[in-house]
Amino acid sequence: SKRHRFIQRALAIMPPQKRPAADDVKKPLKSRRSTGDPNKAKVSAVVAALKDTDTLPDSVIEMLTGMAEHCLLTGKDERHQYQNNVIDMLSEALSGIEAALSQAVKDADAIVTGADALRQQRDNTLESSKASVSALEADLVDKKAKLETDKQAMVAAVAELKEAETAQTQGDLDLTQASGKKEKMETAVANVLNPLKEGGGDKKLLKDLEKLGRVFDMDGSLMEALQRSLKKTGDARSNFDGVAVQEFDGACQKIIADLDAVLKNGEPGKIEREAKVQGAKATQEAMCSQHEASAEAVSEADAALKQSKADVKAAEKGVSNFLSEMQAAGNDLDKKKSALGDFEKGAHADFAYLKDPPVPIIEESGAEAVAEPTELPTVTGQAE
């Protein structure tokens, strides 16, 4: 950028080298450095303007202000090329300051001249914000109503699942008991009756067999005859003993068959009850998800309404503060114009004077006299 190139040029303008000989750089005339020299006040104005700007790095400002007095108070025809280079940089820096001040005036003026459009914009923003609040309030009411409906549907789905599970538990109870009894009987026949039929006489097995008869409410006389028969070994049993064992074995097989029939006949109902439970679970999950989504929608709608109400307050504040803001903007524009004018009439004009001093006036007697320093007219460069 132009500013970057200027900074590089400023930092590189005085490379390390031997100090110029006294004949190369003449000292300023003593008269120009006298205590009452008005040109020193002009230099001070230039230095103050440089120190007051934020358009240049501090290191560059320090360098320029450090060399400004020596270069500007040296006569134009007596300046070394290095001094002319410094003055060129001073000129560029001051032009940058003037450009920044002019831009500040343009920006401030744009705010003031755009006041009517800004007022209309703020009025429109307020109206649209109020309309948004009304729309969001209605939307929140609708979403809350849907949330209540979804809540009731979810509660109904939970109740339906509970009812289905209860029906399944009760409906499957007979099948569960039948399955347990069948397994118990089959185990007793295999592990108790059959070993006794083959060997007989085992007191523990006989006791287990007695318990089995009570569980299944089997005929008492049959159980007594069975106990007498199975206490004997197979070889010692009479025909009557064999009949008792055979009768008991047949009774056991009938119980197993009856229980198996109960299980087979109850299977369709069991499947139906399980399907109802699974369907109720799916319905409950769907209703819970729908209720959760509705709750989230209500939360988002409530947050949007709060933000919209905050926007209305901000818009109302913007409308109510408009006049005071425009008054402040007008004052700011006046200050920036004044700053630009003061700079152009002050530091910039003083620099122009010092850079190209007036031509000395030659009196008729032939004696050379330096013209009395006077202020130059205001330097052109008004803000657009």
C-alpha cells in the first residue's frame, strides 16, 4: 500500500554512512534560530500535528519530528539532499494527515446528510420488530397447544403399554404354570420313577415320589400301593405291584400330555399378546419422541419471542435517541470540519511556508533584507 511504501522509505532514508562534511551541509543562519524567530513556532505546529496523528507508526513520527526543525529552519537554497528528502517525507506525512481528516469529515457528513433515511430505517425496524413479536406470540400459543396434545397422547400410550403388559402377564400365567408343571413331571419320571422301577428301595427317591403325588393331587390309594411296590426290587414285585407301577406311570404320562395340550392351545393367544405389547411399545416410543420434539419447539419459540421483544426495546431506544444522536453527529461534524480547517490553516500552511519561504525583498539602496514572515493563505485541499 501507499502508506506501507512511505514507512519503508522513511525508515530507509538515512542509511549508515559518514557524516557529511561541514561544507556540504551548512548550518542554518543564526538569525533564523534566534529566540524570537516566528518560524520556530511554525515548526512547533508541524511537529505537534505529527505527534497528534495516528496515521503513522510511532517510530516514524519520532524520526520525522526529530529532524523537522533542523531541515525546515535551514534555508531552501542551503539544504542538503538528505534534508530535502526529509522535507518530502514531511510533506507526504502531512498530506496523509490531511486526507485522514478530510475522510473523517466525509464520514461525519454522511451520517448527518443521511439522517432522514436513517430515521425511516429505524421506524421501519421498530414496526417490523413489533409485527414479529405478534407473529411469534401466536406461534408460541400454537406450539404450546400441540405440546399439550402430544403430552396427552404420550400418557395414553404409556397406559396402553401398561395394560398390554398386564394382559400378557395374566394371559401367560396359566401357560407359564403349565410349562413348569410339565417340566417338573418329566424330570420326576426320568430321575425318580424310572430309577425306582429298575431298582427300587431308594428311600430318598420314594420320598420325592410321594411329594410329586401331593403336588399333582394324585389318587391316595394309588400312591400307597406305589410306595409298597417300589420299596421292593423288580424281581420281588408281585403282579399287583406291577399294576400299581404301571397305573402310576400312565397317570404321569397323561398329566404330561394334558399340560402339553394346554401349552399348544395357548400358543396363539400368547403370540397375540406379545404382538400387542410390542405394538404398544412402538407407539409409546413414537409418542415420547413426538412430545420431546414439541417441547423443544416450544423452548425455541419462547427464546425467539424473548429475543424479538428485546429487538423491539432496542428499536424503540433507537427511535427515541435519534434526535440526540443526530445532534451529537452534527456537533461531531463541526468538530471534524474545525479540525480540518485548523490543520490546513495551521500546520499545513506553516509547513508550506517553511518549505518554500518568501523571496527576499531587495531595497533600493541595494541592501538585502529578508521579508517579514507572514502567514500564507489557507492551503487548498478542502474536504469533499
